[in-house]
Amino acid sequence: MELLERPRRLRKNPAIRGMVRETRVSKSALIYPIFVKEGHGIVDPIPSLEGQFHYSPDRVHLELEKVRRAGVPAVLFFGLPAHKDACGSGAWDDQGAVQQALRIAKREFPELYLITDVCMCEYTSHGHCGILNGQQVDNDRTLEVLNRTALSHANAGADMVAPSDMMDGRILSMRRALDREGFSDLPIMSYAVKFASSFYGPFRDAAGSAPAFGDRRGYQMDYHNPREALREAELDVQQGADALMVKPAMSYLDIVYRVRERFDLPLAAYSVSGEYAMIKAAARAGLIDEAAVACEAALAVFRAGANMLITYYAKELAGWMDEGRIG
Ligand code: PBG
């Protein structure tokens, strides 16, 4: 058969396939979420997230050591307080789990990059992401408590804050609050495009943050709306965000692609708890090869245009990159 184009020529062996690869990934793009829980001596497996643990601040070094050894450069801290109240005051407690973990991590792991999730839902008794006014989250009152939380993270040593609440105007308001207190060099990574998603289920069990009534559709985005996603991203760019995020990842790769096309800021995608749990469960049922599927799913996020990937598989992915399974 006379054929000028034979794409298979460049698929002949691993060496040529490696050379012509269009998307390359590196450990330097990985961010690993860690759950820190108020208390002492805690290293508890999280039932909804196989392979993930709750750590008290005095034990979190055990996990940070593994992260460092894997070559993952950054972590994202979530906190579980001992007590919750209506306004989520545990979020800005200087002795809170995240604040303590930050101080320990800064001291013992100075080369790790420390990002904090800034939100109220783990700290409020009602489980919503802000202060309630009746059944609704009051946007502008919530901005004040988010700012206090971001400042307490900054004071404890955070390298970057990542607000995930989805209130309007939070980036501008947080930028001003940080600047006023001398943190004008501290970057904000905005969960700019965060959808009201059922893929967060295992996280809410892990963080004890399920809403006590209703759902989050009054503040998180409707998943039918790609143009609104671009508006959300644009607002955060205008308000001074340093990096953007799309969340979840796997079912939202079209959104990652569109945000990448339109904006030049660094872009993260968060491969959320439900994505991780589904791969784990399918692998456990013998239906798929865990490492192969996790690599394929991670690569897709970078192919869509993200620079950074937040994933519960970060340490394993680093290992699979070393082995050349993904690269
Ligand atoms: C806090 C927050 C959530 C997640 C990250 N930050 C839960 C939510 O919005 O309900 C989900 C992360 C995951 O599912 O892995 N608001």
C-alpha cells in the first residue's frame, strides 16, 4: 500500500514515543492535600478515602516526611477543629490544627511549599461555607471571617492561601486585608471555578463538613454553565488572584481548557475526593489497573492546559513518574 502518512512510524518503541510526546508532566506540578485534626497522637485512616489519614499537628511530620521523600513540592492543608460554632471561629484560632501544622512544617520542612484551604465549612456547626442569615450564607459578613482566617494562616507561615468558599468579592477583599497586614508578597490561588459537585462526597465525610441542611448550590456553581465559569475566572483575575483553579477536574476538562485559552495566569485543577475514591473502588473490585488509570486521568488534566494538579495520588504519581509510567 502506497501511503505518505503512516503515524505508526512514530509509535514504534518507547524511545520515539517519548521524544514526540506533546504533553510532559513533572513532580514539580503536584500538590498534596493533608487533613490535620486538633488533638494529640492522631494518625487515623480516613474511611471514605482509602490511603489517606487524619493527623494531629504533633504527628503531621510523619506525612510531610513522606511527601518530601516522594519529591512532591507542595501541600494543601485542611483543618478539623475540636469545636464548631455558628460563625466558624475555629478557622482563625492561632492554636488551630492548621495554624499549628503550619508552624511545625515551616520549621521542620522549610523546602515544602505550604498552601492552605481557606473556607468555613469545616468550622461551622451548620456546615455551610460562611455565616448564615436565615437559611442563606451572608456574602459580605463571610468575607470578614475569611480574611481573618487567611491572616491567621499567613501569620502561622502559609506560603499561599487558597480560598474555596465561592463568595463574591473575596479575592479583592482578601488581597486588601493581606496587604494591610504586611503580606503583600503572599499569593492567593483562587478556587475561581468551583462547581456544586457530588464528587465532594468522600471529602465531606473526611472533613466532617457536610451541610446540616440544604446544599451549596446558592454559592458554588451550576455545572451546566461554562460561560459563567469564564466570568468567575475573569472576576478573580480582575480582583488580583495570582493563580486560578478549576474544581473538580475529571468531569470538567472542558472548563480547564476554556480557562486556559482565555487567561494567562497559572492554572490548577483539583482532582477531588470522589475522583480518587472511584478509581480506588474500581481497582479494588478488580475492574481497572489503579496505577494505569490514575496516570491517564492525571495526564488528561495537564493535556487540557493545567499547570498544577492537586491530587490525593500526588505521592504515588511522583513514584510513577520516576518509573517512567507517565512523563
Ligand atoms: C471546602 C472544600 C471542599 C473541597 C475542598 N475545599 C468541600 C466542599 O466544597 O464541599 C472538596 C475537596 C474534595 O472533594 O476532594 N469548601
